[in-house]
Amino acid sequence: MQKISVLLFLVWICFLFYAGIALFTSGFLLTRLELTNHSSCQEPPGPGFLPWGSQGEPRACWMDSRFSRLVLVLIDALRFDFVQPQRSNVPGETSVSLPFLGKLGSLQRILEIQPHHARLYQSKADPPTTTMQRLKALTTGSLPTFIDAGSNFASYAIVEDNLIKQLTSAGRRVVFMGDDTWKDLFPGAFSQAFFFPSFNVRDLHTVDNGILEHLYPTMDSGEWDVLIAHFLGVDHCGHKHGPHHPEMAKKLSQMDQVIQPPRGVVERLENDTLLVVIGDHGMTKNGDHGGDSEPEISAALFLYSPSALFHKAPPEEPEVVSQVSLVPTLALLLGLPIPFGNIGEVIVELFSEVEDSQPHSSALAQASALYLNAQQVSRFLHTYSAAAQDLQVTEIHRLHNLFSKASADYQRLLQSPQGAEAALQTVITELQQFLRGVRALCIESWARFSLVRMAGGAALLAAACFLCLLVSQWATSPGFYLCLVPVAWGLAGVILCAGLLAITGLKLDPVVLGAMAAVGSLVPFLWKAWPGWGSKRPLAALLPIPGPVLLFLFIRFAALFSDSFVVAEARATRFLLGSFILLLVAQLHWEGKLLPPKLLTIPRLGFSTPTAPPRHNSMQALWLGVTLLLCIRLAEFFHRCPEETPVCHSSPWLSPLASTVGGRAKNLWYGACVGALVALLVAVRLWLRRYGNLKSPEPPVLFVRWGLPLMVLGTAAYWALASGADEAPPRLRALVAGASVVLPRAVAGLAASGLMLLLWRPVTVLVKATMGTPRTRTVLTPFSGPPTSQADLDYVVPQIYRHMQEEFRDRLERNKSQGPLTVAAYKLGSVYSAAMVTALTFMAFPLLLLHAERISLVFLLLFLQSFLLLHLLAAGIPITIPGPFTVPWQAVSAWALMATQTFYATGHQPVFPAIHWNAAFVGFPEGHGSSTWLPALLVGANTFASHLLFAVGCPLLLLWPFLCESQGSGKRRQPAGNEAEARVRPEEEEEPLMEMRLRDSPHHFNTALLQLGLKYLFVLGIQILACALSASILRRHLMVWKVFAPKFIFEAMGFIVSSVGLCLGLALVMRVDGAVSSWFRQLVLAQQR
Amino acid sequence: MKDTDIKRLLYAHLLCIFSIILSIFVPSFFLENFSILDTHLTWLCICSVFVTAGNLVLYLIVKPNASSKRSSLSYKVTRFLKCCIYFLMSCFFFHVIFVLYGAPLIELVLETFLFAVTLSAFTTVPCLCLLGPNIKAWLRVFSRNGLTSIWENSLQITTISSFIGTWLGAFPIPLDWERPWQAWPISCTLGATFGYVAGLVISPLWIYWNRKQLTYKNN
């Protein structure tokens, strides 16, 4: 019963975390479905004829092309006020000294001299105002969010319909120069391209000078229809110096030169060419961008053509248009179909008939352009709402009605062309209303952070962390489990509420419902628990974590707020873990814990030199630590860069063997990988022989003996086939293909059946009914590493009778008079950890199969270093008998750190392009058809393998000190510091009880498991809390979408995997416990007969 | 323990700090273009030499540990040679630890090694001066309740603060500030130096403030 409530409590805590994560995510990560539909010339956006189209002109599409060529000068972060003139007429203002004002004088001059040819607009960008999202918006006309669902995470290439795609499919030559982000967004779309690296924010000139070198020659050559020049200098200057810096003035003047008539772009334009100068976003006072503040979203938009564009003079104050308006406008002006997903509204002024300045025909032209635009948007809205449900249905309905009405009015007007201008204006207004309504609707659901939800989610996460801390302290008190009752009441109440709401027809967001359930159960729990807790302890005890560990956790917490540290987290984690290990060694030495050889887990010392000076022991501990450091350092060779930059190269060993050239190297690597597999197998078997029992006739043991080698064989054969598939002779192709399907599945199936067997019969104990103490033994070499002498090999752990008798007495009182039982059970002392290690091995093999071959070496290191860490930690954990047992914070923190370190060491990075997509095809070389959950599962298992393994293996932290006891006892001298233990075990000197001590006090055992789970959840929880806080506080940061948001997503997924793994691991321990109990019962019954 | 002892300790530490200051300013008289950041390796060499010399001078003047019973020349020579070997070993040991902590393996070997030498000068040399080539005594000093004099206490504090300084010095390396001192191993050496100096300053003060509570086994 207690076990169940421990598990339930942990599940409830996990639920609190999940609710917090979900609430935060729903406020922070705005999502949108990407449609892959495309507009085409042949297919008009809606019913009705094309207004001017199909008149036989070669370049006519939905509309006649007005310009055949376009020069798009994109100046990154060109804020609107950068193009404003310096206003000296306002006295007393400091604006004169602002370095960014009045530097783009050529635009102003053009506006004054040729008012009908040029126009300046203030364009409003939609948040997130980061360059990549803005580029996406400027070409698709949509509202890109961070996660555009359905997009291909492996690359940034735009899959939606966009201007560039329309241009290339219309056969226009698009020449690009500048920021290399475009290369990722539009791979292979340009007829000619000059890309320059954009990642170095401190470099103001490389991109701009590179463009200037190519811009004029290219323009003069005439080999282009559309020329795009993306200058980055202004943006980089903003990031480096901010806008209020003389450097900004220089940069803007340089941009001015680009346009300025005598030598600049303007002189080179012809009559059929349109010049667009646009900033993709603005910048804050500090030069940052990414958020939604006014200076960030207001950018400049300047249009110019040598032929007259407008029939009215420009207004005093430049008009405000939304940034995406440019997309439909350019599309129609260039005679292209509007991209399918566009929700921008055409700038109507540009569609007036300039030559014949009749107001009526001009308005009609505007109306028809708007109508085309509205038809296209309506089509998009229809398609989108059919595919996704995140838009409000009522609003869609209203907009649909609006469009029907406007469309009817428009058709009526066309029937009677002499209609009044007023009617025309009404139609224009109606169409504009429709378009703006659609945009507002989309913005509402795609482009606005919900600060309330973000704050609520973060608060819930923080509360859950706090609860973990609190309860891990409090769990030892007896009345604890009563507090689960209010939790149940709270949950039941919320579920009831939800049911009532559902019946009354109110639809409630499941995320909000989850959060409500979390709060609704948390509050009664605290209500019930607080009086009992608060009265007992001072508040200082709220922070039970020892100082050094607290420092490490704080560093880990704080490091997630710095983008540099998140990018360099692989290195930082290794460094922290290394420091932690050496700190552990130093602490052990400092506190004199290394003096008694019992606690040092290397058996040789205890025997050989009973009077050894303590330095030997210190040296051994140091040796353990240094070996661990070496493992960590070796794992670094499999590092992957978050992004390929000149200063960071990913390890070449991450690629599959099939891609290596050179048969010899391939063979050597293959040998090494198979060697790693075999070493892993041998290590596990040796360990089991040493602690567990490989002689037991139980099915899991038989499976370990025979199934594991089979799995190794299958894996090795699969790798051989996969790496050499191309070289197979044609006759064997079919066989190879079949084998590469069957083998991975077979390995996975074997592992699954092994786990099933283990769950079915988890007790791996050999029972022998002999007289007296059994001394039959096998001589073994111990598991990897520490050398031992023969005399030390006293690892057979016969279970003594005392336990039987206790069990006996508990259950069958009449057995009191019975003498010593003549039953010896081998290896009962390690029954829990043997099951854990077996389960971990079964899980590791299929996970290993999902990785590239050479990662198997890392898996070997993983097992080795967790073994060493457990040994090191066990030295510092005192075994208190009869309890309470505790796992110290440093053990849990080091374990969690190592999980993160292994995540990086297996070639992962928390960015989407770094995901190992190949894992989806292991065992499914032909792909998965339409199913998505299976590839997602495979890729997820690959990505979070280390989280899973370490979380499942978490109970080992509790069990290991008991294992190490076996080596200490029998060769004990009475250490000074251990009187307590010596007092408790005077009579049982000869046989260590090991993990049976846990069984001796089931209450303490359960409490220890609960504490362990809570501590691990706390350590993971503060990481996810830090990620959430950093993402919300730094939501204006330049790197939020590149660094913080992906980190948050990976951390959240990792947390979910880890928490599930943790619960599974604890459940496994409990299952073993139950099985051991029933085994005892059977034994006792058998004895009676 | 008397106040005079603490005073002597303070003067000794001031001498050590002075040697570090000298290592910063003296070379610029003899070498052109000398600065800590640009010619970092030179400074590392000079600093180690100065600190070592300062410690040796202190050792000869103050003689903090009781004079050994044997004072034959051969004993002194072997002792000196042992000290040299220990010093070299500690340099190599630190080098290995740095590499294990993530320092580049092949590139910048000289920098890493000189850094190890400097850290050895800050930590191992005082240990050797005070305790001699006796690992047992070292281990005793660096464990709880193992101190026997204020000299050992100050040695403990300065050594630990040097290590902490080195450790903290590694933190700015990943940041994207693009400062010259963020390059390996400059920030770490600077951290070690600051830690050492801080330890030198703190330890007399700390001992002075806690002089009532401090009791040493032998005194």
C-alpha cells in the first residue's frame, strides 16, 4: 500500500510539473500550421474572372505585371526613424545630436524632388522580430511563429508558398547578395548568389563590403530580373554599439551612398524597375530586437521607380502599413500570383492608374487588386481552418460573411461599371475590413505571447520545485501519507468541475484545465501539510542542500540565463561535472572519510595493508576521480557543435560508418565498435557474476546468459550490413535489405522480451538447501577496473538464517522453536541492483542501435563512468542502520549532471538541426508511410537516451552503498567513526546483509525511494524552471528563438522522459521488492513441509 | 599563539604580494612591449620565478618549521632534489588535470604547461617550503583538524583560494564578450593570481579575527 502511494505521490508531482510546462508552453511557444499549398497562375484564387488578366501578354498572371524588374535593398534593422530627416526646427531638443537621424538624406531628397515617383511608409513588423522570422514573413506574407508545425526541422528551408518560389517558377532570374540566412531559407533558388557569413555580430563590414563589391557590376550586367541585397551592417552595429553611437552614423551614411543618385542604385534603374528599400525590423534603445516593443516593430519602407507610381503627392506623415503588405503588392506588381499563405493587404495606392487620372477607373483598379487579394486570403482562411483548429470559429464565420457581402457588392459594381465612386469606396472599405479582420484574427492566435500563462506556468513550476524540496525533508515523518487524501479530493473536485463544464457546453482549454487541477490539488495538500511541517522546523531547514552542492546547482541554474553558456553547455557541463567529482574526492579527504578502508571501495587495500597510511586511500579515491575525469574527457571526442562555425567543428565520428571512406579505416572502426559492444556485454556479465548470480536457473538470468550475446550479435551484424550495404553483391541485395529490416527489430524484440521476463521473475537468486554455511565458490575476476587478490573474492553472499527467522516469526508464529534453517540463498544481497543493472542493459542495447555505430564507444564510457561515479559516491554515503536511509544531494546532483553530460557526449545538441533523424530509419529503411508516432518515438528515444537510462538507473544511487558494504565487511577494523554501526552488528560480523538491510525496514525503504525521486525531480525541475524563466525574461533577446526557446523545448522533453524513466525505475525496484517478499513466503512454506 | 606570530605572517605575505607586483612592473623596464595580456607567457614565467623566489627567501628568513635534526649537506641536497622532483611532478599533474578539465590537448601546450607551472608556484612551492617533500604532512594539512600552526593555516587558506580563483577564472571563457583576456589560459592564470593574492590578504586577517577560537594541536 505504501509503495503504491509513493508512486502515486511521485506521479502527482510529475503531473504538477507537466501542468506547469504545458501552461508555460501554451503562452510562450506560439504555433501555427504550415500549409504547403501553392498559388499558380493558371488557377485564380476564387470564382469570377480575372480583371485584367489573360489578355495574351506573356507575363500576365492574376494581374498584368506593372514592373518587370525589382531591386530589393534590405537593410537589416532599418528602424523607421533612421530615415527621418534631422529636425532642427524643434528648439531645445537633443535630437540634433542623435547620430542616426538624417543620415539617409538621399531618400528624403528623392521624396522631395519626385513626389510621384517615391513614397516612404512606416512598416510594422510582427513579432517575433528576428531576422529569420522576418525574412519568412517578407517572402510568404504570413506570420511566422517559432514553431511552424509541419515544417522540416532538419533544415530551415521554407516549405510554404513564397515570392522567391513564385519568381523562380515564373522563370525570373533572382540574384541575391548578402546575409547567408537566405541560403538556408531558399536553398538553390537563386540564379546567382553571393552569400556572406552573418553569425559574427561584431563584424560590421564583411557583409556590406561584400555586397558593394558585387552590387553595381551585377546591376550593370543586366543578368537579373530581381536583385536582392541584404545589408547587415546596421543591425550588427546596433548589437555591438547600439543606435546612439557614432559608428551607426557612419554605417547609415554608407547605406545612403548605396542609394544616392550620382553613383548609387537609383541611377542604374530603368523605367520598368521598382526599387524597394526596407528594414526587416527595428531595434530597441540598446540595439536589440526580437520582441514587440514599438521601436523594434517599426521599420522603414521606401518605394521608388523612375516611372511615376502615384497620382497623389505624399502625405505629411508617412502612412503606416503592415510589413507583410509588401508581399501581395510586389506579387501583383510583378505579375505573379500572390503566395498561398499570404495574409497581407495590398498597398492600394500603388494600383491606381497613373496615366489616365480619372478617379473612377483608378478606384476600380484599386478595388480589383484588393478583391484579388481578398479572394486569396479567403481561400487561405478556408484551407487553414479546415486543416487546423486554432482559429476562432465564430470569428471565421463573421469574416466569411463579411467577405461574401463585399464580394457580392464588388460583382454588382462590375456589372454596372458606371456606378458611383462612393459605392466603389464602400467596397474598398469592406474588403479592407475583411483583410484586417483576418490579420487580427491570425495575430491573436499566432503572434502574441500570453504573459499571464507564461507567468502562471513558471509559478507552477517553481511551486512544484519547492514542494519537492519540502517533501523530501518531510517525508520521513510518519503521518505523511495522510496528506494524499486532500490531493485526491482536490483532483476529484477539479475533474468534477471539468465534467460539469463539459456538460454545460463550455469548452475549456485542456492546458488551463490541467493547471487548474494542479493548483486545485496543490493548495489542499499545502493546507494540510503546512501546519505539521512549519511548527516542527525552523525556516532555515527549508534549504536542506549542503553549501557546495547548492553552489553547483545555482551555477547550473544561472548558466541557463546566458546564451553563451547555453551554447557552450556541453563544455560547461563537463567542467562542472569534473569539478564536482574532484570536490567529492576533496571533501571525502577533508572529512577524513577515506581513513577507514571499509568506505573506500577498493577491496585490495583493506586486506593487504591493514595499517596502511591514509594517503593510499586518498590516492585511490583520487585515482577514481581522475579516471572519471578521463572518461568525461574521452567522451568529448563525440562532441557535436550546435552550429557549424569556423571555430567549432563537430566530431567526424558522429557520422555513420557507411559514410567513411577507406576500407581499412572502416574495418578498424567496425572492429572498435564491436569491441565496445563485447566489452559492454562482458562488463555487465562480470558485474552480475560478482554481485548477482549468473548461476540461478531463473529465466531472466538465462536470458542474460544467452539473450544478451544474441543481441550483441544482431547489432554487430546489422552494423556490418548497414556500413557495407553499398558494397554488397547484387545477388545478395534483397537479403541485405531484408536483414537490415529484421535485425534491428529482432534486437528490440529480444530486449523487450528480456524486460518482460525480468518483470515476471525479478528475483535472481540461487537457492541451495545445504547443511551449514556453504563455501562452494567460483573464482572470478571482478568487474572492470580495480584489481583484487584471490583472497578478496569472497563475493558469494549467502543469506543468513536470521532473516528467514524474522520472516518466519512475522508470518508464522509457531515456528519459534525451530532451529537454524538449512537454506542458503546466494546473492540475495544484491537482488535489487542486479535487476536494475539487467534492466538498464536491456534498455541500453536497443537505444545503442538507434545511434550511429561509433557512439557505442560512448555507451561503454557511459556505463563505465556511472559505475565509477557510483563507487565514488558510495564512499561518502554512510549506511545508517536501521535507517532512515538517505541519498545525499551531491549524489543526485552529480547523477543529473552526468545525464546532461552524456546527452552531449552522444552527439546531441539542444537545437533542431542537430537531431539525429537517421534514427527513424533504423529497422524501417523504407520509411514509415503516413504514421508519425513511430518515427517520433525512435527519434525521441535516440535523443533522450541518456535521460532515460540515467533516470531509470536512479535507484542505484540508493542501492550502491549497500553493495559496497560487502567488500568492507569481513576485513573490518573497527573504524573510529563508526561506532553506531559496530554496535548494531556485533553478532553478524561474518556475513554482510547488503541490500537486505533495506528489506529489514520497509518503511524507511519506501521513504528513501520517495526522497530519491523527489530530489532527482527537484534537480531536474530547477533546470526546466531556469529555462522557462530565461525564455520569458529574455523574450526580447536576440537569441531567444535560436538558443533559449529550443533549449526550453529540449529541456522540457528531457524532463518528461526523465520523470517517466524515474517512475519506471522506482516501480521496478518495488516490483523486485514484492517478488522478494513472495519468494520468502514460498521459501518459508517450503521449509515447513 | 601570539600576535607577533600573526604580524610576522602578515609581513611575509606582504612580501609575497610585493613579489607579484614586482613581476608585473619590473619587466617593463627591461623588455619592450611587455604587458600581461600581450606577452602573457613571459609574464607567466617571470611571475612564477618571482613567487618562487619570494617563497624561498621567506623560507630562509623566517624558517617557519622547526629546524630539522639532521643538517648534513647530503641530507639537504637530497631534500632539495626531492623538492625539485615534487615540483615537476606537481606541474605535470596540474597539466594533466587541466587537460582533463577541457584544456586543448595538442594546441597551446606551452601555455597550458606554463599555467601549470604558475599554479604550482602558487600552491606547491609554499607547501614544499613549509612542509618539505612529505605528502603525509600535506594531506594532514589539507584535512579537517589537521593544522598545527598558523603558518599551516595560512598555507591552507592561500592554496585553497588559489584553486578557487583558478576555477572561477574558467567561467568567462565561453562568454561572447570577445575580450583578449578570455583566451585560454589567461583568464585562469589571472584568476589564480587574484585567488593567491586574496588568500595572502585574507589569511592573516582571518587568523587574527579568529585567534580566540583557533587552537592548534602542538601549540
